[in-house]
Amino acid sequence: MLLKWHGKYSYNETNVKNYVGNKGGNYMISVKLKNGKYRPIYVGKTKYLKTRLLEHLEDSKNTCLKNHVSKHMLYFRYCYVNNNKDRTNIEYTLYKKYSHKCNKSIPEGERIFITLPY
């Protein structure tokens, strides 16, 4: 599946509000390493991207993600995906491909071919 990934934006309220539409899709939150590469720490899917990304910033119940938001400069990427089954499979594929330190549970889905964000 060919995905158009947006971002590598600094993960903050202003950037989420300015760049992200409130459409369905998938997202990845990452830490930028000293060597310039990105290390994903969280992958997700949602029916409303802007709302969900703002929720993680405002009052995340995920303590790992909350700690990273407060201590590190984070970045996010996202893609719009209308179909829920596709979002589920994309989330699962991203979870299996990248490190995902802050995901609390293994997402459901099938591994599929996708355009990767990094």
C-alpha cells in the first residue's frame, strides 16, 4: 500500500493544530537521535488524527509517552487512511517493523506491504 507520510514535525500543540486534519489515519511519534536518525517510540491509528495527537500531549494515560513528551524533543509523522481495516493493518505493520517503547499492547492486524515513514 502506497502511503503519503506527512511530517517530521516537532511534536507540539501548535504543529498538530497547524498541520494535521481531523481525519482517520496512522501516526508515529519518534525521538531524534544524535546521529540524525529517528527512533520511533509509539505507533498508533485513529479515526481523528488531530484529536488523538493532541490527547497524547494534553493528558496521556500512557506514562511512558507522557514522560517522553516532558523530557525529550519528539517528532511525529502521519498519513491519512480512510478505511479502518487498513489503519489496523498499518498500525500492526509499523509495530512489527519499528521499536515501539511506549506502546502498551500489541495491536491486532496483519502485516502488509506499506510505504514506510523512515
